[in-house]
Amino acid sequence: MSSNLPSGPNKRNKHEPFGDLMKSMNDFFHEKPVKGFLQSIDDFFRTPFASFPIDVIEQENEIVVTAELPGIKKEQIYINVLDNYLTITVKNNEIVTEEDDVNRVYRRKQSMQQMSRSVGLSQPINESKVKASYQDGLLKIRIPRQKGKRINISTD
């Protein structure tokens, strides 16, 4: 039985013991069901939609939280406030439909991706005073600092 591998000046023209096995494995990984599954795994890990950086800057009168979200639309961003936690969530829901009337093939692919980042702050947040803006892929959230009441200590 001869190998299907090309023979050149440096190759020997004798049967390689694992040549048929390697060819079978190569064919297996390039067939449609397995190739499609492996491609979807590659696409999942290739996507840059994994996380986003956040900066928290505490100033005298306010706390400024910035998040870099390039390529994200404003409608995909959700901001949630609970006690002293601020959570930024980005959701991407994509539906791709392919139709081929000649071959009667219809495909619909739906993918949903979501990522969140939470920031714990040193004080409770008054959500009615929080202001957020989004421009050129940069989300800025301004949280005014609450002024506490100073307690005088008495000497007994």
C-alpha cells in the first residue's frame, strides 16, 4: 500500500506507518459537521467581546467612572445602581438570516453576548443625581459625592 504523500528528492518513496491514519484524521477535521463546530469555537474565542476596561477617578466633588466601549452602540449599554454598587452591562444580540431559494436552504443564526463590570464605591449612590454620557466609544458616568454631616465630639 503506498502513501498519498508527495515524494520529492528528499522524501523516501516507501510506506509511512501513520500516513493513512494522518490522512483519515485530516479528512475528519475538514468535513462539514466537525469543521463547522470547530469554526464556531474559533469564532467564540476570536471575538473581542470579552471584557472592557474601567477607570474610577475620585475627585473632591464627584466620582467619575469611565469605560472604553469601542464599536458599541448606546442602545446596547445598561447602567444599574444598587446601594453603593454601579454595574455597567453591554448586550449584543445578533441575528443573521441566509436564504437560498434555488437550493432551498434557509439558515438563521442567533447569537447573544453579554458582559458586565461592577464597581463598588465608598458611599451609597443617589441614582437621581448620576449623569452618564457616551461619545466616540467612551462612556463617562459622573456621580456627585454626598456631603455627610459632621459630628462634633463632646468632652464629658
